[in-house]
Amino acid sequence: AENLVSTFVGLELLSLPLYILCAANLRREPSLESGLKYLIVGSVGSATALYGMALLYGATGQTDYGAIARAITADGLVGDPLFLAAIAMLTVGFAFKTSLAPFHQWTPDVYEGAPTPVTGFMAVATKAAAFGVILRLFDVALIAATTTWAPAFSTLAVITIVGGNVGAIRPSSLKWL
């Protein structure tokens, strides 16, 4: 996508069927719980990302990635509070979507309760889509503000690596891991 609107619509068209697929096994209570948890937390992540996109639009007046990049450079928005809030909200929203620590607490429960094929699909497809959006949005539209968002993603990466490895010591369920 090259536009905030099509990015959001694309991510939601991927997420909405997964809410249903997580709860597809109606005779198992963990499956229903998994679907409900994913619906609630996925909605929080989506709402946070959408709010960040709205703030980004408010700061730049653009929805197209190239136009956003030009507006950031032309208007000197790197230090603007509205722009910084947009970056923060986008980072948190996509951290929920990609299950980056500490925004990953929902993932083991959802994976545990969802049917195994759905878990496998979610572990790969949703993360790949969200990482693709992060790369595209932050590397094209927000490239002028790299000094603002790069430290946050670096910190999230370190926390995710350390937390993931330490957290994987105790659990005995393969789906939980």
C-alpha cells in the first residue's frame, strides 16, 4: 500500500477473518476464549494504529506515503508534538499487531486456544503483513524522522529478543511457545 487508508483497510481485512477462525472450534471453550481475546486485543491494536494514522494525517495533511515524507521535510515536522504522538501511536499499534514485547501478552493465550492450522497461519501471515506495513510506512513515509522512531524500535527489538528467550524457558506447550 502507498496510502494510510489502504494500509488500514488491508490490515483489517486480514485480521477480521482471523477473529472468526480463532473461535472456529465452537465445541471447545479455549477456542471461543481465543477468538474473544484476539478480537479485543486486535481491536485495541487496530484502534491505536488508526489513531496514530489520524494524528499523522492531522500533522501532515496527507495520506499518501510520498506526500507525507515531503510534508515532513518541507514543514520541519520532526519535532512537532502532534507528529511525535502519531509516531508513538503507530509504533504501539504495530507492536500489538506484531506481538513485540511487552505488547505480546495476548499471543500465547490466543495461539493456545486457536485450532493448530490457524495458529500456524497467524504466527506467519499476520506478522509478515504487519512487518511489511512497518517497513513500508516507516521507511517510505517517515524516513525523515528516523532519529525519532529508530531508537524506539531498537528498544522494542531488544526487549522482544530477551523477553522471548527468557519467557520460553518455563512453558511446556509447543503452541504456547
